[in-house]
Amino acid sequence: MQHRASKSIPECEIGDGTRAPGVGSRGLARVKNVALSIGGLVIALGLAEVALRLFSLYSPPDWPPRQLRAGFYRADPLTGYRLYPSTRTCLRYPDQGGPVFELVSNSDGFRSSRELGEPDPRPRIALLGDSFVFGLGVKEGERFSEVVEDLDPRWRSDNLGMPGFGADLMVRTLEALGKKAKPNVVVLAMYTHDFVRVNPQYAGMGFPSPKYVLDGGALREIPFPESAGFRRLRLWQVVQDLKTRRDPSQLALNEALFERFRTLSIQLGAKPVALFLPGRGDVEVDRIRRDALRAWAARRHVPFRDLSTPIFAAGVELTYIPNNPHWNARGHRIAGEVLHALLASEVLPDAGTAPGSSSLAPLPWRRRGPSFCYDALVEGRKSEARP
């Protein structure tokens, strides 16, 4: 009987000198090359990590995040964090050599000497924002939210600003307190740096709140990413930086949050309004952010004002705290006048306007009882619960 010749199977030597089928000399060479390549890559990455550490580049964020002014703020599951509620304490700002201000919080943990839910028949304006709206560096009555009410006392202005807030936490605040505030108008005040605060690694005032990402164009909430394990590597931070460079201002994510702000405002029966708040300068990235907010507001028919022109026209040295990114009382006065004019012309015309007051006139600080802060008092040393 004729037998078919069987095909030969490549063989290779194994440890005891015998030959085993499956891998020929070429295959073995490929395996060695792949192993060498992987080894070289690992060594190169290791050297890169060492170099980044030696030159102190791309340091990972603190984990857990380091809380700033921990005696003033506490974590909150709805808004990320708030002031300790119903307290009076003292805050020095700027930290080095600045004056001491009395800091009063209402029962909702926002800087105000009155309550959100108290009866008031006037049209209500709620302001969302960061430390500019909060009024860091000025007295409570000097903030532009109070300036608006002083210019027309027939309107009520409620301040929901908080240092470190970006658009994400502003939206969360409206979700949490919108029904209680019962606003007729909601103002979203976006400072130029607020655009980057939606970054997954940004923890406002050191509180790791849940973040938003875009999933198919829709907002999706994710837990705050822990900076642990491989996320502590400098190379991981390089990768995150390269991702951020594609859209440093996170314009798409911010616009989705603007849209949620608009939707929430309408659901509350309120008119949405948008403001752009400039920094001390006006560079290309500021103009990109400002134009993005303006374009969104125009598409969605949301009244909008850019405060860059009136603030810069008055002079940076006259409207900002010296060597500081925040406005002084004069800067707040100008912002309040601009917002008042916008509301009177486009948003609340039926409420009327009060007789014009002299520009940049000093405002009284409304107190409930005398201030107990004085310049020599160290920040946070003295505090008490409000009745």
C-alpha cells in the first residue's frame, strides 16, 4: 500500500537539547526581537519617569486633595461643598497683609445674611458663580449682586457664588437649591478660569466632587478619579496633559453644562442670563472662552454681557485688588451697573428701574448687628453660630 508523505513540522530545541514542534528559528528570532523591543520600551519609559521626577515636572495632584481654608468649608453631596451653615466668622483676604472681613453664612451654607426661602414678594434674581460672585476680598454689601439690588430695590438678589466653582458645581447648586430660591432670573457668571474647572482632576477648594464627561454628546456623571496607583506616575500626567491640550478650555463639556443650566432655569420658570467675567489680562485663551459663551448665548437666545470692556475701560489698577485676580469694590460696582442695565432692558423691564444713582458711589454694607471682626484678628479664630 502506498503511503502519503506527511508534511514536516518545524522543530526547535528545548531545554534538554531535544527538539519540539511549533517554532522555527525565524519564529524564535521574532519572539526575541519583540521581547527586546518591549524591554527597551520599559527601560525608556522608566528613564523618562525618573527624568520627570528629577526635574520636578508633571507632579501628580495631591491625594487625597488638600483642602483649602478647611475651617470655612465642608463637603456637601449635592453641591460639592459649601460654607459651614449659619455662622459668622472672619476672613483675611488677601492672605498676606489684606484686611479682615466678616463672613456670614445662611442656613444653606452660602455667603448671605438672609435666607433663601424667606418670604419676599419682589422678583428674585439668583446669581451662580465662583469667588467673584462670592465676593472674595470685598464686604457682603459691596458685591455686584447687592449693587443690582441697591440700584433697584424692587428686585431681590440672592448670591449663590462659591470659591472654586466651575460650571459643573454651579449647575449642581441650581439643581439643589433652585426650587427653594424661586428665582425669576438665574445669572450664570463665568470667570475665564472657570472653563478649566470641569477637568476631571480639578478638586474645587480640595473637595473631590463627582465630575461630568461627555458620552455621545450627552453629560454623564462619573466619580472623582482617585490619584492612586499608576495615576501617580508623572508619565500618566503627561498623557492627561496631552489630552487637555486638544481642548484646553473644555469648550464642548462647558457648553453641555451651559445647556443644562438653561434647561434647569426654564424648568424653574426663570429666565437664564449669562455673564463673562475677565481676568486681569485679555489673552487669546480668554477671547476664545468669551466668544464661545457669547456664541452659545446667541444661539439659545440667552441675554449675555461681556464685562471685559467696561472693566478694562475703567482701568485694571482701579478695579482689581492690587496683585490679585479679584475685583475690588469699584470693580463690583461696575459689574453691578452692567448687570442692572441688562436686566432692566431685556429681562425685567416690567419691574421698572429706580432713579439713576451716581456712578461708582459708595454702597452701605447691610449688617444684622455690628461686625465683630477687626484687622488684628487672625482669620478663623473667632466664630459663632448665628441665631
